[in-house]
Amino acid sequence: MVLRSFRFVDLETPVEHFHTWLTPVPHFFVRNHMHEPVELDAHEWRLSIGGEVKNPITLSLSDLSKFDTHSVVNTLECAGNGRGFYRPQVPGVQWGKGAVGTARFSGPRMRDVLERAGAKSSGKHVMFRGLDEVPGKVPPFIRSIPIEKALDDDTLIATHMNGSPLTKHHGFPARALAPGWVGAASCKWLAEIKLLESEFAGNFMNPGYRFPNHPVKPGESVKPEDMHPLTALNVKSVISGPGDGASLKLGKVAVYGVAWAGEANIAKVEISTDGGTSWNPAKLGHDQAHYAWRLWSYDWKPEQSGEYILMSRATDTHGRSQPAAAEWNPSGYLYNAIDQVKIDVA
Ligand code: MTE
């Protein structure tokens, strides 16, 4: 893993690991805004559900396990994935391509838990609070999602990842899972769920995790009312191999990678081996699920030695395609330019 920050652990997955549909947990990126909770005792842990509900409740892990379990294979991507490629540079963790991964998350549906507490119609937003150790005067990591997303069939209170209990890095003993949305919507070490009449007002909702309503020029200031909260992910693909800068012998080359599209599905992935002049379809992998990435591959046989720029471009079922350049924005979110690697064929 690439250590992007040590004070608050931020780990990036090297792209060469993206050759399996499910990302093994030890290779799944980690994004923390503050310290992970020091001690978390599964027996003592409780989840409270309150706010705009008829019967506020508190659940233990054993209570949660009595709800029906549902599984969702979800590609989780940090909103800041790719921030390091924006020019001019944007402050924040300089993620490359690997703040993304795919896992099978399991646990009760959030909807079932909210129903148990008797959600009132006045509850329009669902707030999550985690058990992060908040350093000094930093505002705590509290965010909310709209009730419609919280009630979706696939939104979970996940307790398991790839069939095993969540590890501490990924939110043990329970985390929210808002599939297809930016990772920040999926609060780890969940301790409190609160139904609110309006969006939670706090740093990580505003000004954090907001995107300009209209394209802005670098350096241009954007008024808060001209920004909206981030929700679903963009269409995007990444070339996992060959690696950028690889030297290969003349002969067959397997080009491969992953592509995802948030709440949409991948319609096609195209590959260019001539720097974007011509494009050919890649073969999509067999494994698929609504919110999960598709593996793709492309068999290529360069005819002569030399330097090549390989590119991948994904298109989704909503008709979106990766742009040549991502839309610059002040916080460097949702980077999704056509991916490229430069290789040398000897
Ligand atoms: N939840 C809490 N409590 N604290 C956090 O810092 N980071 C969020 C989200 N949930 C975070 C959190 C962000 S920005 C992302 S991208 C995902 O967790 C990352 O999940 P992972 O570390 O399991 O990959």
C-alpha cells in the first residue's frame, strides 16, 4: 500500500492490485479524516437511532445481527481519488489512482433499522456519527444523506466485508454503506443515526464535499449557494497493467483494468494504443453487480518497437463518457479523466 498520510492513516492501493473483481481487505484503500477509535469493544458498542423517529432505539451488535442480512458488492471510491492529477494543484491528500476498491458488504438494510425506530415523515435527512478520536478543535466527521438514499434497498449498516467482520480500518463493528456514492457517505465506526428535517449543518457537509454547479476557472472563488453536495460517483476507468513506465518486449501485450460508474452501469470500455487517435472495444469481465466495477481486458500486439501511450475510456448506461480532462474544482473532487500509461516496447 502507498502511505499517503501517517498522522491520520490514509493508505492507497497500487493499481497493479486491481486485477480481481473483489479487492482483498488487506489491499483495500483506507481513508481517515482523524484518528481511528482506540478501543472498540464489540460487546459494549451500541448504535442509537433518534431524532425524527417515533421510538428512539439503541441496538447492540447482537440486536443488529437479528435483522435480515443483505449483501451488496460495491465499488467504494474516495471523492478525492485522483486529486493529485489536477493542475493547478489542489490542497488535500494527493491521491493517485488507488483510493478505490470493490468489496461485498453485508449487514442489515438501513431501511429495516429506521422502520424499527418508526421514522417520521418529517425526517428528510439521515445523519451519521462515527466514533473517530477527534483531535483538538477539529470538527467531528458527521455527515448526512437524504432519506431517499437511506431507504434504498441496497443501503446498509454493514458489519461484514468480503464475508468477514469489518476490520478496524474499515469501520468495525459497523459502518453505513451508501452504494455508488462518494466514500464519505459511508460513515465508519457508526455510533449514532439521527433523522433530521434538513441536511446536517457541519464542516463535512458544507463547505466540505461540495462541487460547483457550473465549471469554474482555477483560482475563481465560488459562492456557497453555487455548490451542491457530492452524491454519486462519476464514470471512470483505470489501467491496472501494464504499469506506467513499463518496458516490454515486442509481442502480445495484455492490457487490463477496471471501470465503474457509481449508480449507473458500465456500457463499454474503449482502448487506444495510439495516444487517443483510434479506439477499440475492450472485453468486459464476467462478474458484475449494480454498484460494482467491471474488470476489462484488451489483447494488443504492437507491430513495432517504440514508445506508446495506452488510454482507457469508459462509457456508462447513463450515456456519460470519461472526458479528456476532468472538471477542475477547488477541492479536487471526482477526478475522472481518460486514464493513460506510457510504455516502452523494445
Ligand atoms: N467515517 C468516519 N467515521 N471517519 C472518516 O474519516 N472517511 C470517509 C468514509 N467514512 C471516514 C468515514 C471517507 S472520506 C471515505 S473515502 C471512506 O470512509 C473510506 O472507507 P475505507 O477507509 O473503508 O476505504
